[in-house]
Amino acid sequence: MSEKEQKLSLLSEMIALIQADHSINDREYDFIYAIAKHMNIAKEDLDALFEKNHAPYIPPTPESERILQFHRLVLLMNIDKDQHSKEVQKLKEFGLRMGLSPFAMDRVLKVMENYPDRVVPPEILVAIFKTYYN
């Protein structure tokens, strides 16, 4: 497995999340594109993921990377300021598949209501996961 394949897998999950509500807006695409650029993934590779709908699933190995991916997914889910039950369900499925605590995920989803635009600060998110892993 190459590093690029793992990055494409993470981006593929993000694409699946925004497709859960059957509409993709420019803000969602721009967010994923910014993540792809940060990962040094070409726009052509990203656009190919949108067309073929997925890359093989390769979960991040370190726990910190799994929590980071969950945070990206939460940010992405809230980017259109409209939470759909299908998006929340997909987010939980991805979290479980990555081996994250369902209790921690539920806590994050509850706590995010306390923050502007539902953006949970990274240190709060990490603290929540630490609580459930200790």
C-alpha cells in the first residue's frame, strides 16, 4: 500500500460523506480540494474519485490520524450548515470502521452544538477521545 493510496482512501470517505445527502455544493468540493492539495494530491486524481465514487478503503493506522480524519469529516459535514441524518449515519459508520469509540463520537456530535458553526476545536475533540480511551 502506498501513501498516495491511503490519501486517496481518506479523500474517498470524505466524498462519500458529502454524497450521502445527494447534493454536493461548491463549499464542500472546495473543502475537499483544499485537503487534497494539502496532501499533495492532484486535482485530476481528486476529480477521478468523484467520478468513480471510491478508492479501496485503507484505514489510517495511528490513532491520531484516525481522530484527525474524523475531525475532517465532522468539519465537512457541517460546512453547508445543514446536517442530514444520512450524513450523521455515514459519519458514525466511518468512525466505527476506523475503530473509534462510538461514545466519543456521540459526545463530539453533542458538544459541537455549543460552538459557532459547529466547529469543535481540535484540542476539545482530542480531549473527548482521550477520555473514552483511558
